[in-house]
Amino acid sequence: MKSALRLPKGAVRPRAAVMAMAPYSPPTSNRRGKLRLDFNENTVGCSPRVLAALKDSLEGDALAVYPDYGDAREEIARYFNVRPSQFLFTNGTDEAIQVLVNTYVDDGQEVVLLKPSYAMYRFYAEAAGARIREIVYPRLGMEFPLDAVLAAITPETRAVMLANPNNPTGTGISLLAIERILRRARKAVVLVDEAYYEFSGVTALTEIGRVPNLFVSRTFSKVFGMAAMRLGCLFAHEANVAFLHKAQSPYSVNALAVAAARAAVQDPGYIHNYVAEVLAARELLCFGLEKLGIPYVPSSGNFVLGNFGRRAIEVRDALRGQGILVRDRSYEAAGCVRITVGTREQMRCLLAALEEVWNA
């Protein structure tokens, strides 16, 4: 899809890959004060320890100094049970994807992606001028299409990008399937994006020291409730990390984000309690959708993809009118709306509004 943007007379023409990209414009405005079930964020906020750490960091002399990641790197490494040399801080998972692509993918090289999945995989691959080979999730159950992915990987494949669990489907990938992909893609880098790991419990992070073409990303934007801080981590064999650092700006992560992350990992009980609440709320939401006769995809994440058919946009807009935000995904999965799972109280509020809309 070519960009509709027009160049003024005399302007310098951007690279062909950028000209061909479609603009990405997420609906992020006018969300304050509403029930935010549209971006898979933590719906109750970050740990109180994070807020206290940020207040302690707000000193003029501290803000005047470039970030020092040393102590934070040690502490975050202990939390994830890796060595400090096995990861880098990134400005959200988005920068993790960008740095991976910048390090390993040249113009015209092949990248294997899934559809539907997180839009930033395609975004950065397209910006790099990569050839994209897209594998479509089967429509009924949205199960991971392992055989199709394996068939798509060839000696020409340079990168494979996977989300586990996948967004927006919520479906997961088994460790056995990931292992088969890694063996098949020996000449490619394989990114396993574990943004929703805490809700699924399935991780490939333990394998980064053993498998040299494996890269794993995590984020502080979801379960930790720090989406505004824009902090992620990209994990890999330490030999890979040295090259990733070469392709990354030295101070892309700000000091406040790092201070917040240190405080967040010091409060594992807060995360544990929130995850337990979300898992209970997810069951409540699925039960409610079943009662209303609305099909959905069983999810391993903190969101559920419901199939509202021709009424998808109508339902989204009607809920928005009641102050409840959900995310339309019908542009890539016909009739589907993604609902973030928050607390049980929030799901009861959503289901009451949805019943009114659905039965109108």
C-alpha cells in the first residue's frame, strides 16, 4: 500500500521503502478518564514503589546528567535471571525490534512475519526495505500455523519475528514449536516477543545462552503498568548483544524509565497479585461472551479477541459512547474486536454495557 502523502515542489524524495509504507496512526487520543480496554495496558497502574522512585529521581542535578545504566543493569539482570552482558535496555519493545532489524536486515532481504500480529514488526521491516513474507493465522481458532511458518523459512530468510502470545489473537506458541523454528532458521535471527509472558508463563528466555540465533524481548509497558515510560529489554547471547549495542544510540533510554524499572522489579508481589486478578477476570469475560453468544479466541494474554461480525464497528462505537474503549481489529481479522482484560470489577462493567449494546 503506497503512502498518500504528497511532496511539496523541490522537496527531497525519501527512500523508496519509506514512500511505499502506509502511515501507522494508533487511536491514542482522548483516553483519559475512560475505561481503557483498548491497548492491553495495566488497567490499575504501576506499583506505588515506582511512583516513589520517580519522585526521588526528580532532582535538578540528577536530571542534568546523562543516564548511568550500570546498577540498574545488574538489578534487572538478576530479576530476569540473565547476565548483564546478555541484554540491552531499549526505548520500549519498538526500539528492540528496530535495533534487531538495523543490526541484521539489509535492503531486499527476506523477513518472515505472521498476520495478524504486532504492527511494528512490519513497520520496521518495511522501513529497512526488507522483502516481507507473511503467514496468515487460520481464521477459526487462530492457532499458530507452525507448518506454514516452517515451510516459509528458506536459506534466503534473514529474520523471523514472532509474538508469544500473539497480539491480537492471544494464542500462544509452544516451546517445542519455537525450537523447530530455530532449527529450521539457522541462517536467520529469530525474535520471540514475550510482551505478555507474565500471563502465559511460556518463555524461551532460558535458551539465549544455548541458541545463538535466538532473541527475546520483554516490556515494562504491560503488566508493570509503565507504558508511558517506554522501556523494554532485548535479550540474546552476549556475542549478539555486543553487535546490537553498535546499532543503538547510547542514551536512547531515559534515566527516569530505568529508575522506574528498578523499583518495579523490587515489588514482585504487586505483579503477582495483578496477574492473578487478570487471569480470574479473563475467565469472567470469556464466560460472559459465551452467555451473549459472541465467539472468541481462547487467549493466553491479558486480552481476548471477540468476533462481533458485521457489528464490530457498531459495538466499538457504542461502548466508547459509554466511556469504555475497546480496539477494533476488523481491518486485519474481519469482524473482530480486541478487549483488554483488567480487573473483575472492570469486566463486569464491560459485560453489562456490552449486553445492553448487543441485545439492542
